[in-house]
Amino acid sequence: MFVKRGRLTSAGAALAAAALLLSACGDEDNGSAEGADEEVGDTDAEFLTIATGGSSGVYYQIGATMSDVLADELGSDTSVQATGASAENINLVTDNNAELAMTMGDATVQALEGSGPFEDDPREGLLAIMTMYPNTVQLIARADAGIESVEDLAGANVAVGDVGSGVELNAQMVLGAYDMSYDDVNEDYLSYAEATDQMANGHIDALFATSGLPNPSLTELATSTDFITVPIDGEGRENLLSEYEFFEGATIPADTYDDDSDVETVSVTNHLIVSSELSEDAVYDITSTLFDNIDRIHSSHAEAENITVETATEGLVIPLHPGAERYYEEQGVDTGEGSGEDSDEE
């Protein structure tokens, strides 16, 4: 197993329960130790579907550009699919309904361990092409809602993301870190586009968004609705960082939306995962094509600029596909061969 297990604390019932199910994250440096030993299929790259997220999100913007690059350079019949993001994407790949998918590291760990939306249904054979960029947990509140801290969410109408999505998983963890749960809020399961519409209409007070910065839906919301970014800080933030190794400390710069100063929060690393049905040669070609055309991918969104060959194997929570591993070894990138065997993780 590719998972490091963290020590439980008493940060609240929800946090503890989640920690029992989710082993913290993979080796911070490299998690790809056994990629070359994974059995892979012999399917070529003629037809490629990339599962992303909502059509107004960062996943979709980057995935659409990747799809165009692979179509132009490999001649593949490619398509980009809007989805509910991480959990749905893992299902699509493991059910052979998508060849590539974007997932958050924490949801990937749940799939490995059979927890959360994968309760008693663990997924095997999950393989990675790369880690991409950090997804930042953003808690947004209407400026007139009187919400300035996580604790102020008590009794509020809060959009927590699609059911089973990485956003919803993070919302539960954040609440748990502050000794809160859905019992303390009026939760609403909404996509980014739905959540921002409902906030603009005054029907919800706050929303969770876990994405790259800036989130396109929030950028659009800022043109019509005054909102603030609520900090995830203090003891609750420390609980998150100590319980879950896949969380890292992060800051939302003041100029991201309309805040007067930087805002403390946490982030989770995104993965580009790939079907084990694809052959080593097919995934080698996909990986090399993406990095040979990295300037086009960087132009898709500001967060895509964090995708580099030098950092593509950092923070992995699942093994690399042998095709991707071969490419990185040729580039002199550390693939972590032999690391991670003493850990269990995300």
C-alpha cells in the first residue's frame, strides 16, 4: 500500500472518523516506487477521454487544453468530459469509461482504502501520470452574512460541493477540525456554478470550493456579489495539518478576489491519473506529448503554470504508470524507485 498512516487526535468526532478511514498522504518526496511492477494493458492512445470537473472549474479548462494537445500531436480521437470531479473521475477510470482523469490526492486515498464514497469498495490498479498543482481550500461567505470564521458557519446555509466530491470531503474535514459537523450547518450539495448562483441570489451564506486559484466561478461571482474569503486558521488549521499528511499550509493572496489581505488556508495536491488498460508505450507518448507542449498547457489557466516535469513526481499517493515512469527516468527526474515501501497512504 502506498499510504502513511497518521496518528489520531481528538479534533472532533467527524475529524476522528475521517482519520480512521483516510490514511494520510503518500511519501512527501516520491510515491512511485512500484510503478514499474504494475501490470498494464495493451490499449493504444487512439481514443482518449479526459474526465475533469465542472465546466466552470479549473480542471475543465486545463483538461480541455490537454485534450486539444493530444488530438493535435498524437492524432488521437480525444474528448474532455465535465464531471463531478474526483470521486466520479476515479469511477470513470476504473470502470474503463475514461482513460485520463484529474483527482485530488485525498479522494484517491479514499479509493485505495475503500472509505468515503468508496466505502467497502476499494479500487485497485490506480496509476498516475503526474502530480499537477495544489488545490486550495477556499471558504467564501457573502459580505453581509456576518461570517468571519469557520465557527461562524453555525446555523448558516452552506454549499459543500457535489455529493462525494473532493470539495465535500474537504468541507467535512474542515468542519471536523473545528469540532463541527453537518449537524451545525444547513448543508447544500451544489456544484461551483450552482453555488455561486445561489449565493448571488442570497439563498446561501457561504460555500466551499477546492480548486486552483482563482476559481473561475468565484471570479465571475465577484463582478456581481460582495464576498469575503474566510480564513482556515488557528487550532483548526493545525488539526488539519497534523491529522492529514495530504494537507499543506497555503495562502490565498489578497488580489485573488477582493480581499484586503492574504488569507490562510490549506491545500491538497492534484493528480492526473491514467487507466491501467493503456500500454506502456501509449502512456509514454501521452506523457512526453504533454510536456513537449507544456507552454500550451500553461496558457490554459494560471495554476497550470505549476505543472512542470521537475515537480511531476512530487507528492504522489499512487504509483506511476510504467510509461510515465520511463519518460521521467529519461528526463533525469527522480521517480522514487524503492521509496514508499515502508508506508501505507492518501
